[in-house]
Amino acid sequence: CDVGNYTTEAKVRERLGNERAVAHLTDDDDTGIATTAVLTEAIDAAEGLIDSYLARRYKVPVSVATDTNIARLLDSKARDLAVYNLFARPGIEITTRMQAFHDQAVGWLKDVAAGLLADLPGASPPDTPKSREPLAAFGTGELSDESSRVFTRESMEAL
């Protein structure tokens, strides 16, 4: 599947610049060909990270269909994080530039989650949890006094 919630494999490939770079970062079998499953995994991890932060304030995945500005912004963050995830794989060195893109994206997500920096105007607030019956409804007995306790200091003394 080429489509994620916020970005696509094609857009991550475009961010990397050429197919040789994609193959270098994803080819675990030394075939010289990019491995789509590795690329998809990097995108899924990036989008999961984005959702983990945004879920504090918005229903996730955030719908990008109605607001092209949000779509472009989340696409850019998802691509940055996906590329970072590819560089973070064993045997590949994370460059200073990749680390900076990652740190900037995560910083932005933290600020959005905290309500400090940006707002996603088209995004829906998260669902509120449904109220539950009080936990006291679980049991039916009430304790009237100390003597009705099953375990007391006196009964537990020998243990």
C-alpha cells in the first residue's frame, strides 16, 4: 500500500532524492533494490509517533482531507520522521541533518500536544471517555464497623 495517513512511499522516496538512496537505506538482502516493506515500516512508525502526540488534543488519525495546509504540514513531518527512521536502522549512521529534522519534528509535535505552539483547525477533538458506574457498584456489601472486616491486624498477627 503506497498511502499512509499523512504521507506516501512515493513522497518519502522523493524526499530521499533518488532510488539508489532508497535502496541503500532499505535493502537488507543486498540485492541493490529498495525493500518496500522496510519503507512502509518507517512510514508507519513515523505516523504512529505523530498520532501518539496529536492524540492528546485531537482524534487520530487527523483528517487531512478538508485542510490542505494541515495535509502539507503533516506530510512534511511524516516524511522527516520516516527518513530519520530509515537512517536509524542498524548499520546506517544518523547524520546531524537527519537528527535536526527529527528533533524539530518531535519538538513541534510536543508543542502541538501541549497546546503551546500550533493548532490544527480542521482536526476533531479526541473522543471523551464514557462515564462509568462508580466502582462501589462492583461489591454489594457495606462495612458497618471495624468488627465486620475479614482481615484485621489481630487476625493477621500470626502471618
